[in-house]
Amino acid sequence: MSGQGHRTPSAPRLAVWKFASCDGCQLSLLDCEDELLAVAQALDIAYFPEATRAPIRGNYDLSLVEGSVTTPHDAERIQDVRRRSRALITIGACATSGGIQALRNFADVRDYASIVYARPDYIHTLATSTPISDHVKVDFELRGCPIDKVQLIEVISSFLARRKPTTPSHSVCLQCKLKGNVCVMVARGTPCLGPVTHAGCGALCPSYDRGCYGCFGPAETPNAPSLSAQLAALGMDEDALRRVYRTFNAQAEAFREESERHDE
Amino acid sequence: MTSRTISVGALARVEGEGGLEIVLRDGEVKSAALTIFEPPRFFEALMRGRAFTEAPDIAARICGICPVAYQMSAVHAMEDALGVRVTGPLRDLRRLLYCGEWIESHMLHVHMLHMPDFLGYAGGVDMARDHGDIVRRGLAIKKVGNEIMTLVGGREIHPINVRVGGFYRAPRKRDLRALAERLERALEQALQVARFVAGFDFPDCARDYVFVSLRHADEYPFNEGRIVSSRGLDIAARDFETHFEEFHVQRSTALHARMRHCDAPYLVGPLARYALNADVLSPLAKEAAREARLESVCVNPYRSIIVRAIETIFALDEALRIIARYEEPDASCIAIAPRAGVGHAATEAPRGMLYHRYRLEADGTIADAIITPPTSQNQAMIEEDLKRLTGAFVHLPEDELRHRCEQTVRNHDPCISCSTHFLRLEIDRG
Ligand code: SF4
Ligand code: SF4
């Protein structure tokens, strides 16, 4: 086994941080089976508790941040992460828009705590789940729940090459067209969030005969009210319309606003 | 009296966040506490008011490491509530998807998380510098697991193709067949992995565990079976809450679980499954276990790495069998009408049994949800392990002792984010 890990001493230092999340986005890095060792060669994976025991020390050239801010402690910790990082990239819907746990933003978190815990008084949590960009400057946001690993490799390698990552900003619809998928909404009347959802997954759900449920969050200029009219025509009631925008990116502006239009 | 506290700030190479605090008095472990400070995400609360059809996608987000386990438990519990049974090729496809998750998750744990403890590295990536071929072999097997998940589930993390009643689209026979060759190759490699890990230097220890897992008369359990224990418990999944309870301790955002009527903690996961189901492993997996000198009941938790390798062999073998007999179903899903009801299900995540219960309104809306993940069930047993097993290492210098404590926890592949709830080590020597 020759050549493994003979990094130049100046290899950029990478850190992977976790806030409130499911670990799925950072697992995407370990799921790059073919690229992982190459990445480890090009970068010094200096802090990545899910993968190594190496402790936090010093500063990092690139920080990947997963998860949202939901505790007072994490609200402080993200400031420290920012201070230690030359570039900070958020990975996934949790870090970029608050994630599924942002559903508490539409409820009373004390009610949530008392549903789950016998002793809610032991639980220290914030009333909201907020994206990282609400707290510190973010250099790039990678969307998806989970992120797409091809996009992750693109973002890391463009960082190494000091260029801007090329990730598309159009909607899932365009990816369907590129793939030659038959439109599930037009052909089968299946409700689909594709028209308002950010590209990145390669139009996965429609390729499996399913409507998009918006896991990459809103596209850059979505016309959600117009899509809602179409979804209503397909039989979705107000309750269903509110819920469809309120999943893994509920706190992203375009989805939040549209869901609120359907609140009782 | 001399005493000290050893603490591990943030436990590494486990999924999610937690810590340990060990108090030593006069050279003995006085107490061991696992604290899980993973921020709570309140899944059971946010399930309320959603449609039953949404549960598999939402439940998946509890954990990126074993989303299939959450999806499978959710769909089975919903089907139980709605009076539906999925059989034939659709049932097979679910087992196949589960094979993919076991392969992927076990190989990640064996190579990137657990093996570095035995070979003396901080992690898999560091280990790759000296043992590149071994790490690459592990990653190659893992990749085949992910390929199964991608083909059957649409993607490896949070599969999009799972629905109550079946799948959105059933895979093509020829696409599955195309996987067979790579599975055969991975099976060869997994046999080598089992031989390799069986040769590690294991601390000599035995624990008198109460094991709990699913048990199915003629198959190694994934999705279905009765809940059994090494002490004679034998119940249907719907009776879980009669025999098990969750309780809340201040130091942890993860709930603990215990068996009612008996105060002892219990263990779920590969050791438990193997102890209670070794007779229904495939012949090849049985042969591999014999060759690895795995006793018929393994009570040394450090040897769980061998059991994971054996279960990986089983999962690859099973996947090949399913693919060989697969015929495309007439429909990818059974049509389901909502009704009021309560549904229960337990399935076997790679790191142990998990239980879901949902109550549905007449229109199929979720009225309430109970989700009991493997890590919360194992939490008390992990603390017991720390108390009983680290005693032999108390004379070690702080760093080595700390490492031993961490390894003792990693034996059980705890997944802290899943507990929506995980670990830091503090050792108090006074
Ligand atoms: S965005 Fe989705 S996949 Fe990523 S950490 Fe959050 S819940 Fe997990
Ligand atoms: S089609 Fe939509 S819901 Fe499905 S994976 Fe893509 S972005 Fe996510």
C-alpha cells in the first residue's frame, strides 16, 4: 500500500462540525468510498469526531458544518467554529434552513418537550431551530436532506482549487427534462414540488414515479403560490398544502411563507 | 482514599454527541455515566398531525446512519394499524433494502470506527496510511451495500422509494441481477474480513448479558418476528410497552429503557441477535462463524466486531438469494384506505432492535407516536459495561484508560443522533 497519506505538510486543514442533525450529511463524506482516501490525501482531516479521535486544535482552512442551532450552548459554539475557520460551508437542510427540527418554530417548544420527555425541565433547548447563516457569515450553502455526495466532492475540490463551486440553481423540473422523465404531475396527476424545489438530486423522486417532496429546499425564484393552485386542483386541501411545504426545509423563506398562507 | 474522575469530553467515532463520566475510588470504578447531550429534535412531537403516509420520510431523518430501520419500523407499524400485510416480492425487497443497510453500516463501523481501536489508530483515515488495502477492502464492501440501497431505495441516505404498503417503484429484475456479480465479490472479501478481525488481540472478558432481539422461526430477523430474550421472554411486538419502559434521567437527552418486572439492563444489537438466532444464519455465515472461532453465544463485547463481520456475510448471502428468486411484482404497492387504529412494529437496525407505535385518527392522521431507538435501550447496559470492564484498566495512564473507556462504548456502535438523543468522558480519580 504505497502512497497513502503522504500529504504535503501544507495540506489544507478540514474540520467537520455537528449541530442538531441526523449525521446523514457528514456520513455522505464517508459514503464517498471511491474518493474518501483521495480527499484524505489532498486535505488534512483535522477534526471529524464521527471518524477520528483527533481533538480540536487551532484553526481550520475549511469547515463543513452540519446541523442547526437549537441550544444556547450551540449558539455560542458556532461563533467559535467561525473564528477558527477560514472558509465555512454549511452542508444540508439542517444547517442551511433549520431542518426538520425547525417545525418547532411553528409550535410551542414546551409542548414538544412535554410530549417527548417525562421531565421537560431537564431539557435545555431554544424555542427555535435556526440555520447557521442566522448566526455567522457562511461562505457557501450546500442544500439537500441529505446533500448529494457528487456535489459535496465538487464543493470540496473547488475550494481546493480556489474557484466558485458550480452547483445548479434551477429547479428539479429542469433535471427531469434533462433526464427525459415523463412529468409525474402532468401525466399522472401526482402532486410534486419539483417546480419550486432546488436542483441537486438529479430529479430522484420523479424517476421513481413519485412526486418531489422538496428535500433540497426552494429553488432560487420559486413561484409557490402558483404551484399551490395546481396542487389544490389535484385535490390537496389547505391542511395538506400547509404540510407539504413544512417538512425538511420548513424555515426556508419561500416554503415558510407559502405554508403560512395556508394556516387556518 | 484515592479517587479520580476521568472524563471524555466528546466521544469520537460514534454517531451523534455524548460524553462519559467515570468515578474511580481506591482503584475501583465507583460509577459510570453516559451523558447524551445531542440536542433533542422532538420527532415524536412533530409526527403529530402528519398523515400516515408521511411517517417513513420523517422517521428516516431521525438517523442518517440507519434510515432504513426507521423507515421499516414506521411502515410496518402503519400497516399494523391499517390492517395490511405486505408479502411476496415486496416483502423480499424490504429484506433486500435492509441487507444493504446492514452491509453499509456494519462495514463502516468495523473499518472506520471500531478497527482503529484494535490496530492503534485515531481513525480509519489514519489507519489507511499503513493499512490501505484493508481500509479499501472494507470501503469496497460498504459500497456494495450502498449500491443496494441506491437501487432499491433511490439513495443510500434517506431513501425516497419506501412507502406504507410497499414501494413507489419496484426495481427491474435485470437491474437487480446486474448487482449479483459485485455482491459475489464482496462476499469473498467479507469472508476475508471475518478471518482478519478474528485474529485481533481481544481483552479477556465475559459479561452476563440479558440479550433481547427479534426472533423469526426460519429467518435471521430484519423486519419481523417475536421479541425474545435470553431469559425466556417471548412476546409479540405489540406487547413491547407492557414489558419494557423508557425513563428519563437528568444527565441525558436520551431516554433510558429497562425491562419492567426485572431491574437488570438489557442489550440489543449484533451480540444479542447472534446469541438468539445463530441457528437460522445461512450455512455460509455459520461456517464463517466456526472458522472465526465464534462461540455459539458470544459474551465478550469486544468481539462484537467479529459478529458484525459474520452478519455482513449473512446479509450479502441473503441479498444474493433474494436477487436470484426475485420476480417483478404486479404492483409496487398495496392500496391502503385510512382508518383509526393503533399499530406497533419492531425491526432490527444494524445496532439493535427498535420499536415504533403510532395511533391514527380515522382520516389517517397521526395522533401520537412512540419511537424507542436501540441506543436508548443499550444506554444502561453500556454504563454497566463501563463499570464492570474498565476496572481491569484503572492502573493505566489517563490517556490509555480514556481510550479503553471509549472503546468499551464503541463496542456497541451507539448511535446518538438516533436517540434523537448521545456521548463526553470524565474520569474522576478524586
Ligand atoms: S439535512 Fe437531512 S440528512 Fe442532513 S443532517 Fe439534516 S436531517 Fe440529516
Ligand atoms: S425529487 Fe425532491 S424530494 Fe426527491 S430527492 Fe429530489 S429534491 Fe428531494
